[in-house]
Amino acid sequence: MSRCAMARRTTTSYALLGLLALRSWTTYELAKQAQRSLNWFWPRAERKLYDEPKHLVEAGLATAHAESTGKRPRTVYAITRAGRRELAAWLDEPAAPRAGEFEAMVKVFFADAGDLDQLRATLERIEAEAGDRVRALADMAARPPLFAERVHLSALTLRLQLDQERTVLAWAGWARQQVDQWRSTTDPGEWDAQAVLDAIAE
Amino acid sequence: MSRCAMARRTTTSYALLGLLALRSWTTYELAKQAQRSLNWFWPRAERKLYDEPKHLVEAGLATAHAESTGKRPRTVYAITRAGRRELAAWLDEPAAPRAGEFEAMVKVFFADAGDLDQLRATLERIEAEAGDRVRALADMAARPPLFAERVHLSALTLRLQLDQERTVLAWAGWARQQVDQWRSTTDPGEWDAQAVLDAIAE
DNA sequence: ACACACATACTGCAAAGGGCAGTATCTGAG
DNA sequence: CTCAGATACTGCCCTTTGCAGTATGTGTGT
């Protein structure tokens, strides 16, 4: 009943609340599940995934229940009716803009501080990583789903994730071909950068 | 000469060092430039962009020079020889994996906690944002470049950025079409989720 | 029967990063 | 002469990360 000092909620709060809306989990399970599914578009350190459920309980959006496996204690979290209400209300709020961290692209952008071999190595690593992820996504799609009644939503999100990885993969291959035509990282020789920019500018 | 307590360097340190490798900037210019260019793949709050150059100076990778415009002071940063060396060495280290925050996708993933109108609104916002960004990138590509001698590197990075935004744009359009065939967020009716998953699994 | 790897189930701490408010000066257009 | 907008930052508090540390299950092989 009392709402006292309901601390602010972050996207991380709602992401975990979303998982709790599907079923109850122990903190450990919740953390693992978040890393399997949410990690693709809402990556969070395991540390946070242990802290956040406590805030949800504090705010009355979830309940915590202490259990144990022999001598080892564990906490099972479940969503409350208020939690479901808040989750539904949150869906109405406009989301934060997409933001991506891509350190390797910083290295590409400043490639002229180094040599062609370094640039090529960076591009190869980008390509390898994207390839791994395409495979990981294919695996996930092939495996029987954890929540059969939610496959339509999984299909939607997996599709974007795959498209993104494939885009990176294709770009990296193209970039390696372009870079192979350069004389050095500071001199692209005959290579026509303007043509690429013109294509981007439509 | 002394290396005393050279604090750790982060990717943000190297990103700014990269900009300093191009020319000297005041902190304000550096912050703005970082937001114009780096923001696409290494977004950082303005606040950090003011702190970081101080660490670079501390580590001997840059120098700070106090100037003034009338009564208003300003600090001009320049890279040192040690800075260029460190930057080149950093290019060799494998980069952190790509990581993206996409809050709107969390809302799509948990769309079954709300109704179809909420899901459609989320998809429309995703589409609008991606459209804005495609236009912003086209603008950047059309505008005369700040560093003419580096257009080849800009072309490479802009290309990926555009591909990424277009991927999101195309996906959002597709997703809206799919969702229009659903009966509710919990019941996709005749819609064939398995077909989508099979396509992903190859 | 015992070892040992691996999964479960967390906590503490320091440092990086984000968001917002606040302060002040300079520049150009009307 | 005014006023918006650009320049040039700092302080504060909270979130998030990363890593190390501390246990207790469970299953597999020998």
C-alpha cells in the first residue's frame, strides 16, 4: 500500500521485470537467462543482475522468497500485480535511442595512426566475431524454445539481431577488399573514396 | 621522463587521443567533434569528454596549454610523441566485442505484457529514428569533409553506419507488416513464427 | 571412496561512465 | 542595446562495470 521511497526504475529494472513476467526465477537463473536472451540488445554485467531484483522488491514490483538447496541458500523472485501494471505502463514510454559501442570501429577510424596490417587484422577480427554470432543465432533459432507461447516475439527480435550481424559481416568483407587496394593507411592510391561517399549521400 | 602513477587508459582515452592525432583542439571543440564523429560507434557523455583529456596529460600522452578569449579561459590540447606511439600500439590490441543498447527492442521482446497498439507505436518510433539517422548520414556524406586527407577512412566507417541504420529501417517495416497479421501480442493467429526461425537457422 | 571439475549462489569494492544543473563569458543578428 | 546561441567549463550523485573472493551443490571418472 505504502509507496514511501520507491527509488527510480531503470531500463534494467524493466528488463528483469519482463523476465519475471514470464515465470519465477532464482537470482542465478535470472542472471543466466538475462545473459542468454537480453544480452543481445540490453547487455548488463552479472553484478547488476544480482542487485536489481532487490530494488524491484523494495518498490513492490516483485517478491523475494528464501529457499535452500541443502546448506546453500537461494532467493526466488516473483512478479506482483503492481509489477505487471508498471511493466505495461512502461511499454508506452518512448524508448531511449539506440546506442552501440563498437571499439573495433574506433580502430578502423583511426587506422591512419598505424599500418595496413593492423587495419587488416582489425577487420578480420570484426568479420570473425560477426561470423561467430551468426552461428550462435542460428543455433538459438534451431533449438526448441524455452517459452513456446512466445516464439513470435523471439522470432521478431532474433531476426533483427541476425540482420545486424550479417550487415557487419558483409561490411567487413567489403572493407577488406577495399583496403587491399590502398597503398597505405594514409594513402588510398587510386581508390575512389568520393564514390563511396556519393553512394551514401544518395 | 617519470612514469609515476600513469593511470589506466580506457577506449575513451584512445578515442580522444585519436582526435588529437589529427590536430590540436580546445576541450570544447574536442567534445563537439567527438559527438559529431565518434558518437556513432563510441558514444560518450559530454561530461567524460571534459575529464578524459586531463588524464591524457597526466599520462604524458598530451599537453595542455591555457589560452583565453578575452576574459574566458580555454585549454588547448595537443598530442605528444609518446601519445602517437601509444595510439599506434593500441591499434594492435584486440578490440572489445561489439555491444549495443537498444531499449526499444526490450519493449518489443516483452510486448506480450501490453497490447498491439503499444507494440506498433514502438516499431514506428524505431522506424522514424532509423530514418532520421539515414538522412543525417547522407548529409554528412554530402558535406565537404573536415579532413580531406582522411576521406577514405570516413567513407569506410560511414558505410557501415549507414548499412546498420538501413538494416534497422528495413526490419522495422517488415516487423510492422508481420505484427499487423497478429490477433494480439500473445496470439499471433495464423502467423508462422516457425518459418521465420527456420529461415534464421538456415 | 575420493578427487576434481563445473554449476550454483551470491557479496564487496574501486573505478568508469551518465545525466543534469549550474556558472560565466563571447559573438552576431536585429 | 538586447538577447539568443555558442563557448568553456565544474560539481554532484547515481548507475554500471569488472574483478576478486567465498561458499556449497552435483556428476563423472578411477
